Amino acid sequence: MTNLNPRIVLRQLINTEKSQQQAGTYVFEVERDATKHTVKSAVENLFNVKVQSVRTCIQHNVVRHPGQRHTSSRLTKKAYVTLHADQEISLDGLIS
């Protein structure tokens, strides 16, 4: 997972109401095999900012039982990226 294109590591920005309440923290959906170091370098290279910390978590399947069909969502990995106090990522044209 080293030396990959930052756009491959970072799949998309997760822009929800809860993620907007945390000042200086941005939530990204990342590749499952991405490490904290690769996420940090991808954000720093792509947005030209200094990253203070990266926290990752894997969101497990959610099984729903509407009627007799069983559906499940896919496994996703999220990265919570906290920037230094004077840094900011411009979200104009970035939300997908």
C-alpha cells in the first residue's frame, strides 16, 4: 500500500452533519488495506496541509430483515483526519 496515488487511497469525503460538528476533523472513506501512515501522506500530498492525527475504524455489515429478504451493507473503512489548528481543507468542488 506504499507509494500509491492519493486518489486511490482516499475514496470519498464523508460529509455528514456529525462530521461537520467536529472542528478541524474530516472524515474520509478509505481503502480497506490503507494504514494510518498512508492516509496521512495521501491527505498531506493531495490537499497541501499538515495532519496532526489519523484515527481509523472499520464499519461492519448491517443486516436488515425487511420481509423475507436479507440485505447487508458492505464493509467500509473510515479515517478521521485531524489537522493542525491553522490548517483547513477547502470543500469547494470536492463533495462527491
